[in-house]
Amino acid sequence: MSQRLIDLAASIPLTDNHCHGVVRGNVERADFEIIATESDWPEPHGMTIFDSPVGIMMRSLCAPLLGLSKHCSPDEYFSRRYQLGQAEVTKILLPTTGIETFLVDSGFKSDNVLLPQEMATITPGTKAREIVRLETVAEGMARHTTADTFITDYADALALAAKDAVGFKSVMAYRYGLDFDPDRPTKAEVTKAAGEWLAEVATQRTPRMNHPVLLRHILWEAVDYRTAIQFHVGYGDSDIVMHRCDPTQMTEFLRRTVDLGVSIMLLHCYPFVRESGYLAQVYPHVYLDTGAAGHWTGLSSPTIIAESVEMAPMSKVLFSSDAFGLPELYYLGTHVWRVAMGKILQKWVDADGMGEKDAIKYLNWMANENARRAYRLL
């Protein structure tokens, strides 16, 4: 059995199509346990996230890089990373990922995480570009707008935020669901909805954009930019209602945007990887990745990554880590994708179902070129 595709996948530079920043400062054990899961609650009965698929992988793959033995205990692992400090663990793990370009969603807990330009300084020669979260822009202007000026104010705020960005991100799945009305709301509908939303958030300490009409409005504002728009799909924290995060729920929106010059990026996709692959095959502007599904599913991740190439054209599948906060998540997300994709392509070549030249070309596409096309990266 040849190793060429496996070796190439292990070393090829990567464009991380979707990630977040690393948390600043050292991380306490309780915070670590929460960041290392999508849950909003700690493990019950004194249990630990280190005994979940992602924690098991940390103790297997990251431990030796931090000077520990493989499969060390949870306490040994955390004690060592705390001794080293978050900044040092980041300096150790991120350069080993081989990620050369980070596309950073800066809208999630951005005050406590590294900004895109800071992510680019961790490893010499890397680049970072910003993805603007649509809902965060709206929330940031909530105290400085009115119902009558919301449309103009949001357009101005989005233009400013998007000045150096390469795309947008929608968390419609969290704030409503992907079964949203695909129609662009009218000016009158937006003005009425803005009045309702502003009255609601006036009593909130932190404004939260969750009005279904305004969510549709800000999404269509992004469509007007004719660029890439990311959508959270499937697995996420306790805010979501899973069955409403199936991307086939937004089929009518996909139909209406097919000729508008946008790229629709379906992120994570678990457990809707096959549904996402179908949409990527049928609609020319739809792409997918398995993102967070890789590191969260640990040793089972090859099955999920394989589903991403069951039906989708090779030109529509991208790599992402969807890592947030912990450098371990960037490392593990990268590792599992490299290993799984290398073995998948090698198996197809060995079975003479795919030519080796094609396999190398497709690996390059998925690792970098598809992202460069979709996001129009220079």
C-alpha cells in the first residue's frame, strides 16, 4: 500500500476556512472544561471533559508535545498546561498545525480572544483574514440607533466592519433556525421590527439580535456584497434546536441566491453532513466543511469526514478547524482532518478508483484552493 497521499495530507499547508481566536491569558480548570465542550454546563458528578472524545485525544496527541506521556491522567495534563501557561501552549501547538491562513470569525467573545491580526503573529509567515458576524454588528449599534434609522445605520455599520473582511457569518441557526422565511423583508417590516427589538433590548444588559425579521434583513444586506456568507449548521451549544439546524431547511433561500454571486459556506454540518453534501452537489454556490465535528468526535471523526466527500464535488469541500479558545482544538481539528482525508484518498487510489494525479489535485483543492476561490483570496 502506497503512503504518498497519506504523507502529503500530513504535511500540506492549510487554509482554515473557519476558526475563532485563542483565549487570552491562562485558563483556569473550570473555564477549560467549559471551552472544551459546546455545553453550557460542567460535567456532572465530578466527571471531566478529559474523558470525552476530545479530551481523550488531547491526552493522547497533545500530551507528548507538552512534555507528558501519552494517555496521561486528566490532572497531569491540566497541571502541565497550566504550568506552561496558555501563551506557551499556543506557541507550541499552533505552529505544528501547518495552517498558513486563518479566516477568523471575530464576533464571538471577541474581547477575550486574540484578534485576527494577533493570530497571524503566532506562527511566522501565516496570514489571518476576518469574517464579520452579522448579528454582532447589529448588537454593537443597538444603543445608537432608532427604528426609523436602523436600516441606514446597519448598512453603514456593516460597510465599516466589512472594510477589510473576506466574508460574513450568520448564526441564524442559533438565533432562530434555518427554517427562516426566505423573503427579503420590506422597509416597513424592518422599521416595525427594529422598534420591537430595540424596546426589548433596552432592558437587557447585553443586546441579543434574535428578531426573525431583522435576522432576515441583515442576511440580505450581506447578500448584496456578493461575497461568501458562512452559516452555522447542526451541532452547537444549548441555544440551538437541532432539527431546525438542518441546512435543507434553507433550500428556498439557496434557490433565491443561486445567481446572485454569493458563496454559501455550510460550517460543521454534524449530523447533517450528508444533507450538506447533497446541497453542495445540487447548488453551484454551496460549499461545506466538517469543522468542529472533527475534534469533538475524536477517534470517530474519520467516518464524518468521509461523509463530506460522498456526494459533494471535490471543488466544494473545505477544511476548517472551527477551533475556539484552546490551542489544542486547532491542533486536533487539523490532525484528524489530515489523517482521515489522507487515508480516504489513498484508499481510493490503491483501489484504482481514482488516479493519483487527481487525488493530489483534490487534496490541494480541499486544503487551500477551494477556500481561495470561494472567498476570493489573493
